[in-house]
Amino acid sequence: MRFAFLVVFAVAMGAVYQVHHYVIAQITSGEPRIALQQVPPLLSGPIDFSNFHVGLPIDGKEIARFNADNLASQIRDSNRRMQDMAAFTRNPTGSGWHGMPPR
């Protein structure tokens, strides 16, 4: 019984050894492992990006208004911070801060 198991095990290990060497030979041969069919390209001409209309149309006046709003908000924030810093320098102990006002 043990001899039969040993023979079956030896045959299985021999098969694994042969498969291992076959795979190593195929990988190191440099040939493609899968034969891919050559297909013609999908696009035959240059791409024209002028025909793409993605998103909403952009209005120059709307962009200028948006930029002006952002600039005005930034100026307001900077002015408020400068006023807080001026109040801190006039009365550092009464402001409640332990350093310059936070941003």
C-alpha cells in the first residue's frame, strides 16, 4: 500500500516537474504567449476638437463678474484681518487672543 502511494506521488511530482520546465521554456523563449489578431485602428482620421460641446456655454461677462466677486471677497477678508491686527496692536491684552488674530 505504501509502495503504491509512493509510485503515485512520484509520478505526480514528475508531471509537475515537466510542466514547470515547459512553462519556464515558454516564458524565456521571448515569443508571445497569446496570438492576438491584428485589427485595423478604430479612428482613420485626425480628431477635430472644435465640434465638441461639453458643458454649459461660457460667457465672458459671467467670468468677469465671477472674478470680480472673488476679488471683492478677498479684499473684504484682507481688510477685516488688517483691522483685527490693528486692534490687537492697540490693545494686545484686551483682545482675548494670545497672539496675532487667526486667519
